[in-house]
Amino acid sequence: MNLAEGMDPFLRNIPKAELHIHIEGSLEPELMFELAARNNIKLPFASVDEVRRAYEFTDLQSFLDIYYKGACVLLHEQDFYDMTWAYLRRVYLQNVRHTEIFFDPQTHTDRGVAFETVITGIHRALVDAEQQLGMTSKLIMCFLRHLSAAAALETLRQALPFKHWIVAVGLDSSEHGHPPEKFVEVFDQARAAGFMTVAHAGEEGPPGYIWQALDLLKVSRIDHGVRCTEDQRLVERLVEEQIPLTVCPLSNVKLCVFESIESHNLKRLLDLGLCVTVNSDDPAYFGGYINENFLAALEGLNLSHDEICRLVKNSFQASFLSTNEKQKLVDELDSFVSQQIH
Ligand code: ADE
Ligand code: ZN
């Protein structure tokens, strides 16, 4: 089912950027089965329908357990290419102009897949998307926070020969019990090597993890960050410094961070003056790509077209594009909006 079919043309056609998407989380069950057959891998599911039925999560960990199993079908460069290309084509049709994509090298290197295999396949798809679809992109390498700090340092070492293909490092996986402070050294080294930094914080974890991400990891953006509202001083700082939050509404509902889309705090965050953006996180697992996330927010929270424009403009400004590139996207947005009125 494609929720966004027949959706509000304004939402469908407005140019967008996506800043929080795990490429492994874009692996649709159909492609998972295709790759399993191609690579002679037996999946613990009998059919595509059975996979989809298994996507009932109670929290972040219950999702991650299935997500890491799904990634086991990825072995060869072409597999990483096919997964990335499928995502890019799909969001191209949703009018995404620019995307900043996470990848989790440790999910693959721990299974014996070479770092080079992973990044070469993903990168080749990104180049094709720019040439064939005119979509720009950046790649963000995440460290798995449930693994050790030493393992993250080793991953950074493996990434250095491909530094020119990676704009930033990030931090994902199980948040509880794995605070940002665990990764100070690797983030210090990453910044010294020229990478920007981001981190998942305040998705399930406490506001203190957001403070740590800002003060210890020196992040440019917070991924999720929805629990910031539990700390008034933190909200004031995020507003004052206009630190972007990459919010993922459908993900938060699927992982029971919020009970329903209607009770999501996205609109409250916007009203507080925070630099909020809308993203899909793991679209194959959470019931929608970026347009379905916008649609859910629009309908569930009664957002106005003005608020949608603010969210989109925030994502352009919060991206790792150059000032000129950002301005081009903002100009395109302004011209789209003025065409709606006249
Ligand atoms: N990896 C993929 N999706 C994630 C999420 N929502 N939170 C943390 N790690 C993730
Ligand atoms: Zn995420």
C-alpha cells in the first residue's frame, strides 16, 4: 500500500530534503527475498507477507533485532547498489531533491563483508542518482553504540581511505545504556579528520544524552531529539542555537515513543521555535517514506501548508550542502509556493 497515492498535491509536489534515513532500513521485503535467493541465504520467514506481519514493534530494541537480521542478505557490492538505488528512485518520485543517508558499516563488516564493498556499492548508486535524476546526496557513517568504543575506532580507521565520500559520522542503534560519552574519543578523532558529526539522542534516551551529544560530541544536528521537551533549559539552548532535530514521526509511533501520531510532539516542537525537520528513518519497516511521514503529520497534527513549508525549509538549511546549494533549494521552494498562490 502506498499511503501517499492520491495525497494532497501540495505535499506531493513540494521539493524536499531528507536528512535521517538508514539505508539498511530502506530494504523492502521484496528486495530482501530477491537478494536472499541471489545469495543463497535462508531467511527466517516464509514469504514477503510473513516478513511484513513480523513488523510489530514494542520498542527500539524489538525493531533492531529484526532489522539486523534483514541486513544479512547484503553481501556483494551490487546488493548495496540495488538497495540504495531502489531508495533513491522511490524518493525521487516523492520530489526529494537532496538526501543525507546513514549507513552502518559494522552491521556488515562484523559478518565478513569488506568496508569497501559496502561503501562502493552505496556510493555508485548516489553518483548515478545525481547523473540520471539530478538528486544530490551526502553519506553519513554511523557507529553502532551497542558495540564497543574500540570497535568504533577501528571502523573510523577503515573509513579513512574513503573519507572524500563521507560527510559526517553519526551514532545509532540501542540508545539505553549507551550514552554519547562512550564515544568521545572516536568523535574527537573523526572531527580532527574533517568529518562533521551528528548523533541519535533523545529518541528513547533521556535529555541528558542530548546535552552530551552537543557538549561532548559537538554535533551539528540531533537525530530524533523528541525527548528534549522534558528539559526546559535544553529546549532554550536548542532554540537559541537553532540546532536541527531530524524528527521521524512514523518511526516514533511504530517504536512506541508516542502512542499515536495525534499525540506526537512535532507541532509542539515547531511552536516552541525549534528547527524541526521531517524524515522517514527506516521507511521499509515503519510504513512510509518521507511523503507518508509528512502526510501523517499533516493529518494527525492538523499542520498548515505554512508549517509544511517551514519544515521543508528547515531541512534545506540544516543539510550539509554549501550555502549556495542551500539557497538554490530555498529559491525553488519559494517559487513552488508562489505558484500555488497565483
Ligand atoms: N538504526 C536504524 N534505525 C534506528 C533508530 N530509529 N534508532 C536508533 N538506531 C537505528
Ligand atoms: Zn534513525
